[in-house]
Amino acid sequence: MVGRISLLIFLMGLLTGTLQGQHQQEDAHINHGVDDHPSWRIALLIGHTLIPEKHANQNFFIPSWGLDIEYWFTPGIGLGLHNDVEIETFIILRDNGEGDELERITPLVFTFDLLIKPYKGLVLQIGPGYEIEKEEGFPLFRTGIEYEIEFGHHWDISPTVFYDSRFDGGYHTWSIALGVGKRF
């Protein structure tokens, strides 16, 4: 009799452990779904910035590098600190109607953007920023669009187009870039 009770308790312990193991496996599966969309994303971009003819007597492209740091509150809403450096020296004509020239030596552009993902990998970005350069800086406003193409292990590539409108007699630019990003 004691042997049967001991065997029954042993088998119940095994059964309970098995049931508990299934429950933990189910929870792990649920948590795995949340981890499919990590909150942080960092991307390195290479691109070109178009200085329109209006600001340079001819259209020309300046090579640029970018670093994006983003935090996504949900899969569809996030904030991003987007940083670009134009890696050449160039001269622009001010947008003040007087034709004043201004030399730009590798300016840095920082923007703080609201990010909205309305459909799959399509990301709309809009936000204020500032261009820093040793002669004169300009506040600016950025609007842009990118499409994140995920290819596994939270890596993506993202073609991007954005428009920077500088204030205070500055100039305006269009940029195209290709980024490689990682979510974690």
C-alpha cells in the first residue's frame, strides 16, 4: 500500500512538472512575439544631399553620412535622433534675396523626429532640427519618408528621402540615403 501511494505521488509530481513545463513553454512563445519588435533601432546611412540651383548657381550633390538612433514606443510610433554630416566644403547663396554667399565646411545636422509607421515598413518622419557649422548655424525643419526592409535577426536596410527647410535666410536641401539598421 505504501509503495502504491509513493508511486502515485511520484507520478503526480511528474505530471505536474510536465504541465508546468507546457505552461512555461506557452509563456515563452507569447514573450517571443513581443521580442519580434524591439524598441531601439540604430542605423548607419550613406547618402547624398542635393543643394538646389537656387542656392548654388547649379544643382550639385554633397556626399553625406548619417547615424539614426530611434526609440519605438509601439510598432507604429517612435521618436528618432537623426544625425547627418555633409562631408565636403561648399558655398551656398543665402535665401535672403541679396545673393550673399556663405561657405559651409562639413556641416552637422541634428533632428529630433516623430516617427510614424502607417503601413508595414513605411516610415514617415517629421521634426525640428539644427545645422551646426563653424561660421553660422541654422534651425531647420525636416520631413521625410523611408521604407525599412527587414532581412532577419532584426537587421534591415532602408532607402530614405528627406527634405530639410532651414530658417533665417538659410537654404533648403533634399537628401537621399541608404541605411543599414539593427533593432534591439
